[in-house]
Amino acid sequence: MQIFYKNKRGFIALLSVIVISAVLLGLMAGANTAGFFSRFAELDGEYKQGSYALAEACANIALLALAQNYSYAPSGQQVMLDSSSCYIDSIEATATTGAGETVRIKTHAVYKNTFTNLEVLAQVQNPSVTQSTFGAPITITSWQEVQ
């Protein structure tokens, strides 16, 4: 009978080692997978920064064009920036006074399948009016990402 008990204790020890090894292997695989996916989350963040910078560049180009030409009104204009591009979707007047107008500038950019849509509200001074209530030629009142 003693031999029977020795074999049973060895079986329990062997089974315990197998179960503990399987649990540890599962934990290590889970930790490894989390690191793998966090790499892609970080990469998506980098791509989002790139698309946001491109959309901002288009908004700045539109503001510069408005400063140079008060009646500038593109529709779906593509702007090439090195090997990337962004789009000035529209510039529309939301309110007009004798001294100028408030405009809504919409831009968007796509960088490696990551999208950014910007909407900028600005007050633009009419250059033909000598005295303005706006103060600066262009005053940005809102700058936000929209869906």
C-alpha cells in the first residue's frame, strides 16, 4: 500500500506543475499581447497628430489667403504639402457687417487612414473700411475639431 500512496503524491505534484505552468504561460501571453496592441494604439496616436497638423496647415493657409484677398472663397480646394495633402472644404460668411464679416472655415485631412475635420470661426476685417471695430485684420474666435 505504501507504493500506491507514493505514486499518488507524485501524480498530484506533476499535475500541479502542469497547471501552474499553463497559468503562467497564459499570463505571459496576455501581457505580451497587451504590449503588442499598445504599440498599435501609440501608432494610431502618431497618425492622428499627423492628420491634425495637416488640417491645421490648411486652416492657416485659408486664413492667410483671406488676409491677402478679402473675397477668397474656395470650395473643396486641395492643398499639397510635400507628399501629403489637406483640403479647404469651404469658407462661408456667417455674419456680415459694414466693417467685415465672421467666417466659418472648414478643413479636413487624411494621414494614413486617420481623419481630422477642423472648423475655424474668425472675424475678417473688410480692407476697404478704414476704421474697424474688429481691431486686427483677422481675429480667430474659435478653433475646434468636429466630427
